[in-house]
Amino acid sequence: MHQAQAHTSTAVDIEANLKGFQRRLRAENRSPATVEVYTQAITQLEAFLRERGMPLVVAEITREHMEEFQGDLLTRFKQSGADAER
């Protein structure tokens, strides 16, 4: 039982990782625009996973989850590009 509690307490969700990632980008002197673009991408990923009932704990996110997210982005960008041409 103790091990399960330790595992649960070390599980880190996307939101917690985002804050640390932003801090690291700033410490590396990345531009505010870079920090914002990366933040938006991670926020979009979190929304995608949440909407579909997929894991939000980083260690539980698989390649398949990421491939679904990328496919969704490509579909949306292609649609918005086609709409812009009209």
C-alpha cells in the first residue's frame, strides 16, 4: 500500500510540468514569444487529451495519444487553410 501512495504522489500532470517548463525556458533566456508558442501548444495538447478522456499524467501519455493529437492538428490546419482560400 505504501508503494501505491508513493507512486500516486510522484505522478505529475501536464499543468504541473508546464509551469516548470516555462520556468526553464525563461532561465534559458528564450524569448517571450517562444515561451508563449510552447505554452499554447501544451495547452492545446492538454485540452485535446481532456476532451477525449485520455490521460493527463505525463507518464501515462503514449505515442498513440500524441499521434492522435498530431492528426487532429493536421486536420484542423488543413481545414482552416482550405477555408482561407475561399
